[in-house]
Amino acid sequence: MLKHVLNNVLDPELNLDRIFRALADPGRRRMLERLSEGPASVSELGKPMAMSLAAVLQHVQILEGSGLVQSRKLGRTRTCSLNAQTLRSAERWISERRTFVERRLDRLGEYLADTADQPDTGDAGPAAPHAPA
Amino acid sequence: MLKHVLNNVLDPELNLDRIFRALADPGRRRMLERLSEGPASVSELGKPMAMSLAAVLQHVQILEGSGLVQSRKLGRTRTCSLNAQTLRSAERWISERRTFVERRLDRLGEYLADTADQPDTGDAGPAAPHAPA
DNA sequence: ACCGTACTCAAGTGAACGCTTGACTATTCC
DNA sequence: GGAATAGTCAAGCGTTCACTTGAGTACGGT
């Protein structure tokens, strides 16, 4: 657990692997949805889940290994909560790629608009590398 | 390919499975990073990749099956490009959960601040379900 | 016509995943 | 103390994943 946190800090790439992998399972996403409404115990998370408690625990461990979830044990129940910061780091990766494409497409659009009613000036203008997307 | 697109429209949950699964591989993320800079051919995507072209193609097919990438073949080269909209749908799922937690934590914070210098009124106030996060 | 490039397909392989069962350990409640 | 609750550990099992190799197809250049 602590080791994962350390690895995640040292190697954000590896962390993204784990985060997206954790998000790829519909059951785990449902657990996260539940946790977004507030902390919950392991069995509480598994209640709507049609699988053994052991399986639920394994999912929780994967979520925890990714940093998306933290948990602490009080008495005999383990209470899990969602870590918004980890969620944000995944969001950021996606957002960066997305804005990159969108900006590029905007430039391409302008370029096309500019050259539409103008003869070729020989100026390369903004990059329009391959096919017009 | 078309079938995937259809499934994705009909079942957005299944789509999220595929999208996050596709994002979970570091090689595929690198391909997406490359594609965010502009369209590229299959072999171009595989160039920095230390694996067979067949393997690269399989990755491209997974990306395409998730809707993150589209491609069309001209002559003998297949040109791939990134689909910002699919990227956005993954981003949205994450963002919604995140804002949900953050808002809840904000309310909790206010609640704690309010009750800090006030005696217990018996009023339940905003939900503070379990442990103080 | 021929060669090299750029994919494409199919089968196989080892590792990782998702889950189960069975046993075992705290805690809590009566 | 004894039963029920909540979690934990380990082994096993079928499936899916990320490749590989070895083939074949279709262009494109000369």
C-alpha cells in the first residue's frame, strides 16, 4: 500500500497504467461512484455486486493500489474513501491530449478558411501535415 | 469497426470499459500522444515502439475499437487520427465523480467550521455520514 | 515485370485478470 | 462464552491480453 504510493510518486507513468486499468472495470467504476457520495465499508461496496466478499476486497485492493481509494480499518470494518487528487491526475492526462488536438484542429480550420479565397503564397503557414483530418 | 461505433452509442458503459482499457497501456498512450500532434500511419506510430508491426496494428485496432482513434486507408497506408470527442467522454466521467467528491468535502468542511464554536443544536445539518474523511 | 514497402491475418504462447472456494482471524453483540 | 459479522489469505481455474512468428495481399517506384 505504502509502496504503491511511493511508486506512484516516483513513476507517474506506472501510476497512470494502474489508474486507467482500475477505471476499466465496470464494477470498480460503480464502487467509485458509490464512494463519490461518501465513505463506505468493503461489504457495503460489494452489496449491489453479485460476487463474493473476497472478490470485492480484491477490487478494493486494486483501487487502493492505483491511489484512487484510501482505506483505514477501525474495529473489524475497513472504511474506504475516494481520493480526488488521483482522479485529477488521470483527468489531466486526458485533458492535455484533448486540448492539444482541439487546438490543432482549430488552427487547421483557420488555415483552410484563410487559403480558401486566397491564391497560394508559398508561405507554409500553420502545420497541415497530412490529410485534412 | 462500425459495429464498435454502434455498440458504443448504444451502451456508453461498455464504451467506457474499452476506453479506459485502451488508455491503460503505456504504449497505446504514447501512440495517442503522437496522434495528438497530428495524423500518422501505422508504421509511423510503431517506429519508437520496439515491437513487430503486427503488434502495433493490434494496438491500433484496440484504440479504434474504443473510438479513441479513427483511420482510413489510402493506397497502402492507413492513416490514423485521434477522436477528441471520445477522449472527452472519458474525461467527463472522471470529472463528474471528482467534482462530486470535492463538493461533498467542501460541505463537510463548512459543517465542521460551523459546529466548531457552536454547541450541538441537534440539527443534522449537511450529511456527514461516517468518519470525517 | 520485379522489388520493397505497408499492412493484414491466423495461430500460438506466457502472463495477468476476475473470480471462486475453503480456511482462518479479529470484533461485536447477546 | 458463543454466535454472527466483517474482513483476510491462499490456491486454483477459465479467460483475456500483449505479444510473436510465419504466412499472404496490395500498392508504388524503377
